[in-house]
Amino acid sequence: MTTRIILSLMALFFSQGVMAKLNVFACEPEWAALALEIGGSDRLKTTSATTGLQDPHHIQARPSLLARARRADLLACTGAELEIGWLPVLLRKTGNPKIQPGQPGYFMATDFVKLLDIPSKLDRSEGDIHAAGNPHIQTDPRRILLVAKALSERLQLIDPEHAGDYAAGYADFEKRWTAAMSRWEKQAAGLRGKSIIVQHKSWIYLEDWLGLKETATLEVKPGVPATTSHLSQLLALVKTKPVMAIIHAAYQNPRSAQWLSSKSGIPSVTLPFTIGGTKQARDLFGLFDDTIDRLTGAAD
């Protein structure tokens, strides 16, 4: 074997080693995007089980998802029972030991933030409630920053060879994200104290961040669709109490929101909820840019 061939084979071997990426399987687009903000596309290969136009509560453990989960080094999901209907099945069927509960590759974002709306008692007659608290933390950028720190530390644990890169990636993200939060809060200052009606209790963390007040929900109970009588009651309510907007997520059927809007004159506002929910919400920064733009537009 000539020296040239040996050198070529060595170059191929080392280039393949350098190109090897950590596989991140995210349950929702926001965590795939957050991982990329920290690790970059040169270190990570990310995939999301859901899109911005899907309800993350209701997903099937399809063969394509199983195949992707089998290759994962890290599972990054919301947790707090958001994926209870499908994630346990997927984990059981994959047999991937790296991403099972209790392993470093098992990462639940809600483990690292304070949850709101924790039920005082569990009563399934009250609808689709989450025992650990409301899981929709991605609507609050302050909580996303807390998750980012924890995710950076987890990536450093799983891939210690590049720990410095993940630490630097988090530091850069923190700087940019903190500046963006300051800008969003200034833009949204006029929203504080405004009342909204929401389709599902998806926005409690957004409300906590911006000081919005939730007047009512279009759903009769969490997960229970609106009825004619319930919508009639809401119509009577908004005639006596000012409401800025009727909010629903991009993946939700807008029919009830549009009906109430047409009868009351209150704007019906579609919010992206996560990355890909709207054309403008292409990444985490775009997600909040668009959310703030749509809310302030309704308030004008």
C-alpha cells in the first residue's frame, strides 16, 4: 500500500470522526431549536417529533419516529405529562438505552423550571388536567433561558469532548436572548393588565410574563371543545367586560374563536405557539417576535 493511499485513508477516517454529530430527538420544535442554539449544526443533528401545526398532546408513535428515536443520543421533551399519550410507548418500542428515564440522555424541560397551575386535587371530571402543572412553558422566554442552561450542562455531560463549545454556545445564546427579552418587554408594555379569552389553557406562562389576564376559555373544560351554550355565555360575558383579544394556537381549529369574534367584534388572534406555527416563527427569536407583533397589533 503506497504512502499516498495510507494518507488518504487516514484523512477519510479522521474527517468522518470530526463530522460525527450528536443526535438529538426533540418532542417539540422549540427544544430542537434550543439545542441548535447551544450546540450548533456542526455538533448536533436535531429532529422534532412534532411540528408547529400539530397538537403535541396527540401524536402517534409512528415507525418513522421510532427509527429516529433509536439513533438518538439525547431525548429533549417538555415533560409534565404533555407527551404522556405517546412518549412512553415510543420509548418502550425503541429499546434505546441512552434515552430511557434516569439516563443522561433523557431530558425533560419542565424539570428545570417552576410550574404554574398545579391542581390542588386530581379529578378527571374536570377535563384534561396535568398533575404536575401546566406544561406549556415555551410561551415564556424567561423559562426558556433556564432550560437552555440545563440543556447546555446536559450536552456537556453527554459529550464532554466538546463541553467548552456547549458552554460557549450557551453564553452566546444567553447574551442574545437577554437582549431580545428586554426588547420584547418594552414592545409589550402596553399589554399589561389587558384581558384575553383563550381557546385552551396554553398561555398561562405568556400571561405571567406579560401581565395579561385570562378572562375565560373557549373550551368548556381543558380538552373539552366549546358548546353552543358555552359560547353564548361567553358572548354575554364580553358585553359586560372588556376583552382585548380571543387567542388560539396555530394548530387549533379557529372556528369557535372566529364565531365569538364575529359576534362580539373582539379580534381573533392566531399565535404561533411554537416554531413553525406561522411563517414568521422560523426560530426561537422569530417565535417571540411574531407573538409580540400579533398581540400588540390586536391591542391597537
